[in-house]
Amino acid sequence: MGRSQLIQEIVELERQVGRIIGQHAHIIWIDSGLTLPQLRSLFLIANKGSTNFRKLAKALGVTPSNVTGIVDRLVEQGLVSRTQNPEDRREMTLRATDKGKALVSNLREVGIKHMTHILSVLSLEELSALAQGLSAFIKAADSYKGRIKDEHD
């Protein structure tokens, strides 16, 4: 099998892995009543600790006005708080509430538990090969990020 065929196979395998891992977390997500953009926003806000509309919009690849409705619904559901930035009253600071953090944590835990169960059926050799392959992938991705950053500076 040639290099390009292997790359195509790996890309397809990665998509399948994503579907498998997401299956159980998907149940909790659906029960939460959140749309995918709301869920992505909640994860971004929770991961950052705090952010503002402009930074959230940039991370989502949309305009700040597009984020307003998403954030409004997250605030209404008690998942995100919105407070005025004391240093710049025109800017609102967004933070995940305890309820929002709990939902994010719960989704992560379900994913980890599901992944752990799947991995537990692999042999030691298979686990070692998978760890080596994933480590190589992460190293390549870090290198790729560095090249993109250099091109934009």
C-alpha cells in the first residue's frame, strides 16, 4: 500500500474513531437540549476559564453578533454567566457556571470511560503500537501548527 493510500485509510479510520467515541457522549448531549454550536461554545468557554464575545466568535469562526444568540441561550439555561469587564465596560466576560462546568466534566468523563472500556480489550502489543502511533501523530501535528504559525507571523 502506498503512502497516499495509507494516509486516506488513516483519515477514514480517524473519522470512525470520532464516531465511536462520540456515541455515548452523544446521549448526554442530546439530553442536555443544547445545539452543537451551543455545546462547542460551552466547551470553549469552560476550557478558557473566561473569554469574551470577540474571542469566542474568533474561535468558532463566526462574527461576534452570531455568538450573541448562542450565549443568550447558554445564560438562560444557567450554563454560562455574562458579566461586564471592570476594565472595559463595553466588553462582557463569559464564564462557565458550576452547572456548565459539571456538564462539560460529565461529557468528558463519559468519553474517557467509553474509551477505557474499548482500549481494555486490546493486547499489550496493540496498546503499545497505538500509543506509539498516536504519539507520532501528535508530534507531527505540533510541527504542522508551528509551520502555520510561522507563515502567519
